[in-house]
Amino acid sequence: MMNDIENPLTLYSLNNIVREAVSAALPMRYWVTGELSEVREAVNGHCYIELVQRDEATGELVAKARGTIWARIYSLLRPYFLEQTGHHFAQGLKVLLQVSVNFHELYGYTLDVSDIEPAYTIGDMARKRQLVIKRLTEEGVIGLNKELQFPLLPQRVAVISSSTAAGYGDFCDQLHKNSYGFVFYTKLFPAPMQGSAVEQGIIAALDNIARNLDFWDVVVIIRGGGATSELSCFDTYELANNCAQFPLPIITGIGHRRDESVLDIVAHTSAKTPTAAAELLIHAMLAQAGWLADVRQSVAGAVRGRLDSEKNRLQSLVQRIPVATALFMQSMHHKLDLWQKYIDASSPERILALGYSITRLNGKAIRSVDDIKPGDEVITTVSGGEFTSRITDKK
Amino acid sequence: MENLTYTQAVERLEEIMSSIQGGGMDVDKLAVALKEASALVQFCRGKLYKVDEEVKLLLENMDDETLC
């Protein structure tokens, strides 16, 4: 082909050459990894994507390519991807795609997507989730909400949900129509429960609740049942960090079939469904109702017990009186006997009978030889009588 | 008892119980304690089953304007 300044190529011709060169150089299908920076579903069923690669360290773009998933492929790929990953084929995901490389005269360089490997995306999401969990653990916040004391009566419930979510209706029904007649006060703090707005939406709702912290006993975060199990929006660090450090216990009921979300992990208590979250609150009330029913009985029982023990004490005192009296009397008898014996042993009659005598001078007992002198007349008392003598001599 | 919170009432009930059971309470005061416990239980049950209009109004009237 002749080409010089006099015979320029048309742009189409040039692009046509490029197209043929690309087609010849890249005849195969290639497996390629990248991040979906844009996903646009057209009305005709085709899906247009933009695939990028970022620098690991700086996050700056180092490569970019547009791609197309034709309707006949996308109609199969879309549900398959959702089924496998639990996540819509959407912006922000890391994907592994099988592509053929095209160059079109008008549209330029594009990739035609022919297949996808969801396991790669699952692996990437799991890795990111693990990183978030690791960071929360290292920062010591992961268990903070769990450490909060659950209120005895979780009656004033701040609900974060989407007002249109079926789960919110289920939750309120379950709670307010509980068969025990427990009173609950609920208020909705609306937040989107799907997609990338979840994080900021829930954080804003938490901030609102925090403005009147005293008004609430617990926070419940619920999402409609039946929604597809797109959990990764509940896996972000900011959301988990805010929830973990929130000063009220958080209960989640975001309905999922697979692993727990990071939000479930940091929450005080996680329930599988909104209905289960309501049940949990009702059960807490039931426990208190049961305790109250018992406590009046227990107090009455304790009073009775206390009175009984006082009665026993009194009775045992009464029983001890005769025994104690008898013992006292016995010991008195014993003492009296001893005294009697002592008295008997010391009586003058007994001493006189033994041969002793008492000699008196002028009625006064003579205790010493000095008390008398020769010529004195003394009277001596012996057993059975007395006799009079005159002192003739003393030594 | 009007200004009592549920938690305070529960704590007081537990205190009365342990005081009776532990024998630390004067026998002359048992009847008074029983009466107080009864009133506390009544108060607590009220919290569970009766709508507190004040709380209800407070939360109902708390719209986003009053929050922000």
C-alpha cells in the first residue's frame, strides 16, 4: 500500500490496519484480572464495563480498558455471578474475566468478555474482609460493643433500616404484636440497606441516634428479607469501626445465608433475620417478667424463712430452760451437801465427842496457859456435861 | 418511687432479698420490707406492660429537625 505525504491513509484505513494487526497478534482468549470501575447495563441487554488496574501501593491507575459483555453472555453470566458470590456484578469488584481483544475502527480498543471466574472475586472479598477484621482486632475495637451491658429492658429501640424494606415491617409487627403484651417504643432512622451508600447511611443514622443517647436502650440494624444476600457493603472498616464503638448495644438482623458480615461480628448480638432480632428483644423482656414473678414469691419465702428461723431459735431457748434449771439445781445441791459436811465436821459437839474439851474462866474460853493462875476456878465442858476444877499448879 | 429507674428498682429488690436471707434484717422490719418489695415488683411490672405516655410522646415528636 502506497503511503506518503501525497497519499495519506484515511483514519478508517489506519484503524483497519490496527484492527487486523491486533487480531493477528492476539488471536486467543485471555484470562485477565482487574477491578470493575464502571458497569453499565444497557436496555438492549448488553453490559458495558470499564476495567482498571491500580498501583498496589499508591492506588493510582496504571491500566484501563473498556469491555463489552454481549447480552446473550451477560444474561447467563449475571445470575451465575450473583449466585456464586452473593454479590451483584457491580462497580468496585475485583474480577477474573476471559476476554478476547478487539480493535474497532470507531470504538477503538475493547475487550469482549466471554467468561468469568467468580471464585476470584469471592477470594478477593474474603481477603478484604479478613483485612478489616484484622485491623479492627489490632486496634482493639472489635469486641467493644459486645462488652456493653445489655439493658434489662430493651424497650426503647432505635431502628436503622430502609422504610421500604419488608424486614422493617416484619420487625415492627413481631415486636408490637408480641403475645405477652410487652410495651416497646420504636423509631425508624432511615438508611439505605443496599449498595455503596450503606456505609455512610448507617453511620449518619448512628450519629443521629447518638444525639439523644439517653432516649434509647438498644439500636437494631435490619434489612428486608428476600433481598439478595449482598453482604459486602456490611463489611467495610468505617462501618464496623463506628458500630463497634457505639455506646449502645447494637443488634443486627440483616438476613444472610452465608458467612456473617463484619457488621454482625462487631455487633453486640447478631440475629439471622429481622424477625429473630425482634424475638431476641421479646425474650429479654420475658426473662425480666419471669424474674419479677419469682421475686415476689422469693421475698415472701425469705420472710417466712426468716420468721421460722426466729421461731426455732425461740423454741430451742425454751427447751433449754428445764435442762439448764435442773443442772443449776443439781450443782446447788452438791454445794449444799459439801457445806453441810463441812459444818458437821466443825461442830463443837463432834469435836468434844472426839475427846477434846473447852475450859472457861469466868465464861471465857482459855486459849493459853497465860490466861490462868493457881487458885483460879475453871469450868471444863466435855462431851455430855461439865465439871469445875481449881488450878493448883501451872507450868 | 416515681423517679426510680427499672434498674434501680431491681437492685433494691435484690438488696432486700439478700438482707432478709442473710439474716441481717431486724425481724420487726420484715413486714415493712415485704411491703416495699411488693410495691417495687408492681412498679417494675408497670414498666413492662404499661405504655409510658411521656416516653411515647417524646419519641414520636422527635423528628429529624429536633435531632439535628
